[in-house]
Amino acid sequence: MDIQKTANHWDTQHFSTAFLRAEWSAHPLAQERLHSMLGYLSREEWFIKTRLPHAPVRRGLGIGVGTAATELQLLASGAVEQFDVYDVSPVALSAAREEAQRLGVEERVRFVCEDINRVALPHETYDLVTFIASLHHIEQLEQVLRSCYAALAPGGMMWAAEYIGPDRFEYPDADTAFAERFYRILDPGLKKAWEPELHFPTPEEVILVDPTEAVHSSEIIAMARSIFPKLEIIPTYGTLAFILSWSLNHDALYETEKGHDAFRVILDLDTAMIDSGTLPHYFAYLVGTKPSMVTQR
């Protein structure tokens, strides 16, 4: 797999306004809904409050961190004392290093620009492993998850905030049928002018942009369950919003009242269709725990 191509892609996309706007989850209304689901806490505050009651933990491992926003917040809050963070994008890690300096935590974080698929992790060293929107990019999924499990100290925890939908975004027809009908009745100003019908990339087009994108995303839940004796799955919704996002006019969604109204309707439909079982969950938090020494005995 061409990891250099992936690195080049994320060197630019982490800092592209157009790319970030195209991410349905970045929209203020999507952020507002997630905030509500998490008890009106930020993602990091929710994790600390509900999963790290005995914080601080000594040492964390962040994988595919990009600009390491979550890992640096965990450090700055005092929930984690030290972090080793890995990513293949040197540009993203450089930005993360600058932010660490700004937050005053640079001496508590080690930045490593390497492909985690080829890294030998130290045994029982970490108390926390994070995958923030990165586990679905892991080519050697089973190998990396098992390596991370072995690298966790007894009682350690894995936290992933993940896309768990179809590999390479190859959605089944049953998942797209409603979205395609809904797209046709949308105001033309809310659609990309060149997309009269809802369009999705082919797996070949996905690979062409980033060979690691959603490489084994549909296997994440089953693989994590097979490795972590205790695994929590906390759905975070987004299936309909994500399917529609490929052909929406993202500037209109951000900048117009009509766009905001339409996106709020999309999120309401998204919640209702997932809760009713009409659509599956494509996004979730996964929290896996390694048994403590006492539990093992």
C-alpha cells in the first residue's frame, strides 16, 4: 500500500477549508447534536468524566493522530501525563508540535512520523490507546489491534472514535435508496451544480485519493470484539448525513439560513432512521478495556 500517497494527501487535507466543510460531522449543527448526546460535554470532557474516573493515567499512545487535537487536550487537561503520538503526515505532526508548544505540553509528548502497520510497540507500556478517526485507515487491522492490546498495561483502555460503515464507502442500495429520493427534492441551491443525482465515489476512486481510506472499516467492530474482552459501543449517528454529503453544496449549508434549516432536517431524519433500524450505524465510539491483574486472577 502506498503510504506516501496517504501522507501527501493528509499533508494538505488537514488544513483545507473545503475538505473540512465537506465533512458532515464538522458542521456546527452536527457538533451541537454530538454535544447534546455527550451530556453537553466536549468529546474529551465526556471521555475523561465517563471513562477515566481515576485520571490522570500515566502514558498514552495516539495512533493516526493528524494534528493530535484530542491527544493534546487530554494532556492539557491533566487526564494523561505523557503521550506518544504516531502519524504518517509530517505536516500534520508539525502543526501538532506547534499546538503542543502553545498549550505548554510539548515536553510531555513524543511525536513519531511512522506507519503504525510496521511499528513494534513495547509490551504492557501504555494505559490508553486512542484512534480518533484513524482505525478505519489501518491496513493491518488485526495485527495493529492485537499489538495495541499487548502494548496496554493491565486495566488499560482503547478509545476509538470511528467510521464503521462499508469498506471504501461502497454503500448497499438499501442504505442509499432514501437518500437518493431525498436529494432529488432538495432545493437546487443546496446541491452541487454538477450533481443532478446523488453521486458516490467508486472504491477505485477512493483508493486513488487515499489507499488507506476505509480499508477495513466494516470489520472494525467484529475485530475489536474478538480482541478486547470488554468492548463498549456508543453510536454517534451520521449515516444519512454522510451519504448525502458527497453531493451537497457545503458552502450553502454553512452560510445560508436555508442551508442550516435543510441540514437540521437531515440530522433529524438521520436520528429517526437509525433509531428505527431503517439505517445502520456508520459511526460510533468504541471503548475496549484490557482486564486488570485482579480481574485476570
